[in-house]
Amino acid sequence: MSDRPSPLADPHIAFDVSEGRRDIVVLGSTGSIGTQAIDLVLRNPDRFRVTALAASGGRVALLAEQAHKLKVAAVAVAREEVLPELRDALKALYGSEPLPELLAGPDAATRLAASPCHTVLNGITGSIGLAPTLAALEAGRTLALANKESLIVGGPLVKALAKPGQIIPVDSEHAALFQALAAGTRADVRKLVVTASGGPFRGRTRAQLADVTREDALAHPTWAMGPVITVNSATLVNKGLEVIEAHLLYDIPFDRIEVVVHPQSYVHSMVEFTDGSTLAQATPPDMGGPIAIGIGWPERVPDAAPAFDWTKASTWEFFPLDTEAFPSVGLARHVGELGGTAPAVFNAANEECVEAFLAGRLPFNGIMDTVTAVVAEHGVPGTGTSLTVPDVLEAETWARARARELAAKATAEARA
């Protein structure tokens, strides 16, 4: 840990705080984070206004409805082929009213991320969120970051651009750490404790995971998320990514970041201080609170999320992580310590393997087996602190191709 506070996500610093209603750009507006953020904005029109929306283009009707309801100035879709459908859907809602500006293409969200606003909420899923993250930071916007892959694949790039307090984390775990860290200085911190629900397969051995199905993996016990994130929760890859993210956000060494299993998902993470005190941030499972912290900090948004009913009995449990059944966290620590392009390789290979699993082309245990093999072949990255965007893209392209090759080989051997 450095002697000075991290330039990222410091709860003691409020970057670019302005009075009055905040203008928000929402990236990934039709996804889980985006839709919940829009709901929060609509419930607090005196605090927030959404000026622009970006989405992949898979839910055109919803995107058009959001744009009309929020009266945004601009709408972006990554898939250019859906632009005519989007325009028609908007015309049906707007009638004679002028339509918002429309942008399309793989760089459309990146262009919106640099547009005039107070805060950019990056709720895009996957490493494609890196370019919008960099654009928002370079433009001087406050970044409410739900796209953890931005830090995973481009950590040094993100940290080089971020000003003090410019990034506010939206992950429930990192929003929890962010709030708990406000109780002390970095020098007071002994350990970060990241909690994991354990996913749908908590308590199972590796052998018992061999035949689990797509439906089994998507049946998360506490959180409703998209399929990729839900499978990452089942493998605990998401927790490995969060360990890397915590290291980058808070400048805490990997050996002082611990993962514990907490099935109830009430405690979202904890900070242990040098005097023996541990501060836990807790709410019932709901992303409203972290989203409100992301777009509203340093102010809190009343009733952003449900509170506990303390008149009812409840039990909170904590268990050590089973590293044999779930090796993903250990592998994530390894690639995080390697640095360079290793985290990008880990993330890209995992995305390909999750897609293969969801399509029925790879068994559940094959996800981490394949990712481990790809990481091992990649070896020690040579880019170090001189990481560039082309380095990341090249490493990701190689990792995706190699993961597909190894997954196909494993499937062929299993069928032989």
C-alpha cells in the first residue's frame, strides 16, 4: 500500500460536487444496472436528470421507451443494424416531437461518455466498457463504475487518467468497502474482506460440480442478474475480479484482501482496521443502494434501497472459501499480481468459456480448467507498467481464440 491515499474511490474526497440536479449519462441502460438506475432517477427528479442513454441494441423497444420517458438529448446503440428499428420505435412514441440525437456503432457509447454531464454511469457488461471508462475520465466526468472489467483489463490506463475521487464504485462489494473506508485512513486499514454469496453451488465439491447444467448455474439464490454475471457468480470468477478491482481501487496488497462466503448476502463487504475493529456495510440484497452511492455521493438518496426489519429474527453466516471447488479466486490473485495483460487474458478467456457453457459446448468445471490453461500459456506479461490499449486488445483477441480452441478440443475429446 502506498503512503498516500489512492487516487481512486476515496470516500474522503468528493470530486466535482455541484449544487442542484445532476445530469447523468447512463451506459448499458437496458441492462440490470441501467434499468434500476433509471428507476432511481425517476423517483428523484429533483436530484437527477438523465441526458443520454447507450445500450447494445438488443432491447430496442425498452430503449425507446426509456428515451421518451426521460426526454434525453441523445441515444446510442452499439449495433448499427438496429438503428432503423430504433428510429421507428422513437417516432411512434414521440409523434411530432423532435427525436433525440441518434448514434450507432461500436464507439457510440464512448462518444456519449465524453458528452457534457456531471456523472457517467458505466453499466456496460464486459471489457467493451473500457473505452467509455477512459473517455469519461479524460473528459473530467465523475464515473460511477459498475463495469468492473474496465479496471480488470486496463487498470494502469484507468489509474493514470483518474483524478482524486473521480471514480465511485457501483458494485455492491466495492460500494460497501468505499463506505466502510470512510471511518479511517488508509494507514489504519489492516485488511479488506470481500463477501461472496457462494452462488448456487455453495457447499458442493468439485466432483459434484461436474454435471451441473446451465439452468442450475443460472439459479442464483439471492441476486437477479444477467446470464454472464450469474455464471461468474456460480464459478466465483466475479469474486476473483472483485479482488483485483479492490487492489486497484484502494491500493491494498493482494495478501491483505480476503474472501469469505456469506450466503445471506446481507453484509456486502467489510474493512478490518489495525485496532481490531471491523466495519461491515449491510443492507438486504438490492442494488439500489450502490447505484445511489455511485450517482449521488457524497449525498445519500433517501429510500434508495430497503432497510432491515429489526423486529424479525435473522441469522447471518460466514464460511471460509473452498479453494479446491472454486479455484477462480486464487487464479485471479495470480493474474492480478502478474499485471500487464494477464488480467485481460483471464477475463477474455472466461467470457468465451462462459459463452461456451451457456451454449452447451463446455461443462461447468471446464470453464475454469480452460481459463487456467489459457493463462498458463500466456505466461508472464511483458508490458508491465507500459500497458496500452492495443496491448489489451491484442491479448484479448489471442485469449478468446485460444479459449475457443481449447474448449472445442475438450468437447471433442469428451464425445470421443
